[in-house]
Amino acid sequence: MLSDAELSRYARQLPLPGWGPDGQRKLTDARVVVAGAGGLGSSVLTCLAAAGVGYIRIVDSDTVEMGNLNRQTLYTTGDIGKLKAPAARDRLAMLNPDIEVVSLAESISGENLSDVVAGCHLIVDALDNLPTRLLLNEVAVSRGLPLFHGAVYGFQGSATTVVPPQTPCLRCLYQGAVPGKVPVVGVTPAVIGTVEATEVVKFLLGMGDLLTGRLLMYDGLGMRFSEVKVKKDPDCQTCGQHHLPGGKPGR
Amino acid sequence: MKIRVGLSYLLRQFGGLTAEPDTMEVAASTPLECLQVIVGRFPSLRQWVYDKEGSLLTSTMFFVNKEKLLPREFASTLKDGDELLIVLAFAGG
């Protein structure tokens, strides 16, 4: 049963076909880890908290800087110098006090990967570099956890959804990425983070068609969305058959 | 063989080609050959797709008829009328 406060808070989404109290309960029961509380993370976290995802773990080791504020809308000028993860947690707690938000102010590495995702049903990739994204991808594939991915550069963005073991993983998609500091216009992670959050909500509710096996590409300058297909790589170092636990060796 | 080749905005931006059409026709047999032809036509693209030794950078992605190619397919034969899209992968957040 939803409380009166929840019925009131979610009154505009509960009437949606396929949502209702049962759908809202699915969100309330969900445990989600969001890796990265920067530009993408600001958008994803705000959307998921507002929608009522019941448990959100925020993982980010950075502190808020002035140069973040053009796009990282979770923070204010008064947050400069604070750790992002707890600052984001506090902001989301004000947005929706009916959910549980916890912060983990750590860099993601092979050592803490298990702790980062422990007990969560899915992973949101809101990171800013490919090596750490691929680490998350590894744990997602090895544990069969869905991974919701977004990336940005300037006015350009992309997103895809990984549901192991059925779909291509991030390693099937990416062999590398443009190096260096990435210029970002604030609106771009807002768009792509919202796409990621949409995918998460759809997944949790079992609604719609996910971006699995598809890469959504967004060109903010041309204002075009397009998509391309992505297929599983049988030789993928992460999800290829002979790289998975129990996979057949020596193909 | 005529291949319609598209370049992502980021690639055109890096190469200073945003005023150029985003697609062009190229006579070549494989995605790698298409790229060689285009880099020959627009040398400013070279540093964004090849390293100093001339090897393809791993950030260069190929899509044929809107489907991503696996690395081992980069030298596969294209068909007349195929559409090739060349994209630079990015990972900012």
C-alpha cells in the first residue's frame, strides 16, 4: 500500500497505463547504484529520486568545483569544496524524503567494485572515463546486472542499455574513446542523463522497448536523434563466451 | 564501388570540416579503404583516426548500414550502395 504522501507525490505518474500502485511499488523496492554524480549523474539522480526509486547509492569521490556548475545541477555555489556524493545525497533527500539515498565517496576500482554494486539490482553508468566504465561493465556482466550507459562530448551524446547476458556489453561497443578533457555543454548531459533515467524506469516497470543492442546518438547542434545497431562480439574480452565464468574455453 | 560515407559531427569538428557536407561518395572496397580515401581528401582528419605510426585509433568506430562493425570486420568487403558511418567514440560525463 502506498501512503497518502506517496499517492500525492506520485499522483501524475500513477495514472499512466502499466504504472499504478503496483508499478510504483516496483520503483520503491528497487535498489540502484549510480556511478558518477557529475553532469550525467545530476540528471539521472534527480529523475530517479523524483520518480520514487526506493534506494539510490551515489558513488563519486570528487569534490564540487566552480567549473562543475555549468552542468552539474545538483550543486550550488555554496557546495563548492564539498564532496559530491554526500552533497548530492543531501540534495536528493530534500527532493524526496521518502526514499533512501546513500553516498559512497570513493573512486571505483577493482578493489571496491563488489562493494560499489553490492545488493543493487542495476547499475547506472554516469561516469566520465572509459576505463572505469569498462570496470563497471565487467561487474555488470559477471553478475548479470543491467547497466545503463550514457556519454557526452560538447553538444554530442550517446546512450545504450546492457542487459547481460542477452545483449552486447560496453566492451562489444567500445574499443577506445577520444582522450583528454571533455568539453561539455550543460544541456547535453541533461538530455542523455534523462534518457538513461527513462531506461531505468522502463526496465523497473517492464514497460516499452529498451535501448538494448542499440546505440542512441544525439546531435544537439543538428538537433537530431539517430540510432545504430550494436551486436555481441563473440570474441569480447568481457562477455564473449570463452571469457565468461563457465564459458567454453579453447574455441 | 560507390560507398556513401558519413562522418560524425565530432570527427568533422576535429578535422575543421563542419562546413563540408556530412556525407560524401567514396570509391573503395572496405571501411578501412574508405577511411584512407577520405583522409587523403581531408588530411586534417589524420591525427583523429590514426596514431603516429599510422595504425587506426581504437576510438574510431565504423557502422555499415547502421550496424556497428566488429574490429575484425573493418577490412570486410562492402557492397555497392552500402552506407558507411565513421564515428569517434567519446566517454565524457
